[in-house]
Amino acid sequence: RPRSARAAPCGTDGALIDRVIRVDHAGEYGADRIYAGQMAVLGRTAVGPLIRQMWDQEKDHLKKFNELMVAYRVRPTVLLPFWNVAGFALGAGSALLGKKGAMACTVAVEESISDHYNSQIRALVERDPEKYKELLQIIKQFRDDEREHHDIGLEHGAEGAPAYSVLKTVIQLGCKAAIYLSERI
């Protein structure tokens, strides 16, 4: 397929770039929907401003990946409509467990995403850190933001959520499945 000059800089792996941008866009889209669900339930409570702050960062991440998708001519995953519903349901459902439930969801998702970003960073550095410099900078910054959200979740009682370890495990399994599918479909 035709690509822009930016889409395939000399010597870069177009398939790798497509996969990275597609899955990261899907992940940021899912995070946006999760926080939207949490805000629908907890937006008018004391934790609302905290959730809003994290959601605003996710909106910035999503905006950047929307720009990268256009610049690199990457198609989105066909699963976006599903991630729309699933993300909102996860956010609202975890928020129905209260503040601690919402924070447990945040910890589980953000830990999964930051681990995923670390894997991408390793893969890009192994290929050629200079060729992927711009993308590496973006991913590193977003990974750091996700770690911050993870830590905020822990600071605000995530581990006190009902059945925390089960909830975290189930959410992280869902994240791994979403990552796998969004890279490929």
C-alpha cells in the first residue's frame, strides 16, 4: 500500500511501526473509554477530579496517536467499536465498586500498559534507537504517565477493593487479550 514519506523512513520496519501505532492507539482509546465510564459513575464524588486529571492525560495520549496514525498511514484496529463498549463497561463497572474498585482497575490497566510500552521500547531499541527516536520518546513519556496513574491508584486505596487480586488478574488478562488482538486485527 502507498505510504507517506514519514510512514516508512529509510530502513525502518513498516510492519513493526504499523503494529506499534495500531495497538497503542487502541490502548489509549480503551483507556479513554475506561475513564469515561469511571467519570459517569464517580464524576460528582470526591474522587472525580482525580479521575478527570488522569482522563485528561489519556485524552492527550489518544490525540497524539490519532496524529501518528495519520502521519504514518496506519489503519486502526477493526475492534474499536468493541473497545468503546468494553472500555466504558469496565470503567463504569469498576467504579460501581466504589473509589477503591475504580483505583484497582486503574492499577491493573496501567500496569499492563506500562509493561507493554516497556516491551515496545525494548523492541525498538533492539532494531535501531536512532531510526525510531521520535516514537521512542513518545512511548517513554506515555509509559511514565501510565506508571504515575498506577501509583496514584495504589495511593488511593486500590488494594482495598473487594477481591483485589482476582479483579486485578482478570483485568490484566483482558488487557493482554486486547493487546494481542489489536496488534493483529
